[in-house]
Amino acid sequence: MTDLAYMRHSTDKQTDARQRHALAALLAAGSPVFEDPATSSRVLSLRRAGFTALLNAASVGDTIRIADAARLYRSVADILALRPVLIRRGLHLRVESGLLSGIDLASDDPGTKMMVSVLAAVLEFQRDMISENTREGVAAAEASGKTLGRPAAVSADAAGRIVAAYHDGTAVKALARQHDVAPRTIRRVLDAAGARAPDQNPNGLVDGVGDDRVAAADRMEITLDVPGLIADHLRDVGDAEVRAALDDGHIVRRGQGHSVRLSAPATLHRNLLAQSGGLADAGPAERKAYRVYAARIATAETA
């Protein structure tokens, strides 16, 4: 009988220090550890790479140890899907601290089933309230006129001068040097003012010629990695089609981060990008994730 430690945290900015403290005795004893770093609780446990690896390594009679229940599941749907798998494989599930520490959460009796379902409902409610409070806070800040994200790189007066100079023939890179900013900042200013002409159609199709080819390209599935920050954001704010597509994607680990490998029509990828537009003006990591995904879509469509 082996103890298997499992840990998960939701974002790149979080750590597993508290979980490691709760599981310190197991870690000191050399128990196998399986992790799902930077993984949203909205990803069902049976679809996580780290937990899947744990199930593949477990034998009948082994015990899965977690610091708290929210590290493994945070919805009724998740625990209802997970418990039958654990029971069928003869595995035990125990929380290392708190009131649940003496209970096998994978026990196949009505009392445990009811208690686990109630706990999952509470955790799901807590998660949804956090998301709702975040959205309401952002909406309230915007309504009161507060500017979210980092300050603008150029002032409104400077933006006006940039647009005027661009119309007079000054190049983007020259404007960037004059204002000591990156060329992409100049392009954002020009695009916001509608000063730049649209890019040439990458397919070379003009005036409606080849509409059938464009439509066929839109329907063709392309496989792209959706950055984890965008995927987690869309699981909270995306529409039903977007959330379903992300749930069907494959999670790819990259160090402490992750992405969701998604095969979908180009139109769906553009829809994901459009619904994550709020990240374009968020923090540095979110802006980078948005730009990376936009570049991947543009490259794939051009190809």
C-alpha cells in the first residue's frame, strides 16, 4: 500500500508552499508526488495530466493524499465523475488537514457520498463567487472612470502628435525612437485612431474574388496552443461554445505554465481571441499571452 501525494495550484503566480507544508511528513518519507501546476480548478481532475499520471501509477489499495479538497476537485460534476473511478480501482482518498482528515473520501457508502457532494457544492459556490466578485469589481472600477492596467505609454497629446506625424510620412520606427517607446506602442496608437490602413489580404483575394476559398479556409481546422492565461480567463467569461472547446482541448505543460492544444476552425480561434480581448490591456503576462495567441492565429491563417 503506497501513499501518493497530489498538488495543484491555479496560476503561475501561486505556489504550492502551503500544500507542501501540509504534506511535509509524506514528502520527507519519499512518497511519490504528482503535480498539476498552473491548472484551473475548472479543468476536471480526470482531464489533468498530473492526476492522470497518478492514476496510471497507482495500484489497488493505494491512498491519494491531498492538502485540502479544493486542490483536487471544486465542483459537484468533478467529484461525481471522480469517485466511481477511485472506487473501481480500489483507491483511497484522504485530506491531510481539517475536519475531513480522518475520512476516506472515496469510501463507497451513502453517508460519505452525501458529505462529499455537499462539500463539492460549497467549493463550487466559493469559486463562482470569487469569479463574480472579480467581474463586479472590474465593472465598478470602469464605471467610476478608473483606468485599469498599467498607465498608457504615451499621453493623449503625444498620441495626437504621433498620428499627425504619421500622416505626414514619418515611419513607425522613427516615431518609436522619437517618443522612446517600442514600435508596437506606436502601432497601437495609430490603430486606435484608425490611422493605419488595413493589412493586405494574406490570401491575395481582393473585391470578393475567391470568397469560396476564404470560407473553406475558415472551416478548415487548425491546431494551435491557447496560452493558459487566456484559457483560464475564458473558462470564467467565455460563452458556452468557447468553454466546451477548451474542455475538449489537450493540456500541454511548459515549466510552471501550461497551454491548451486546440484543434478547431479558424473562426472559433478568432472567437476565442475576441472574447479574451480584455486581456490586451491587462497585466504584462496577460498582454503577452494575448499577443502570442493573436500571432499564432495570424501565422496559421496566412499559411
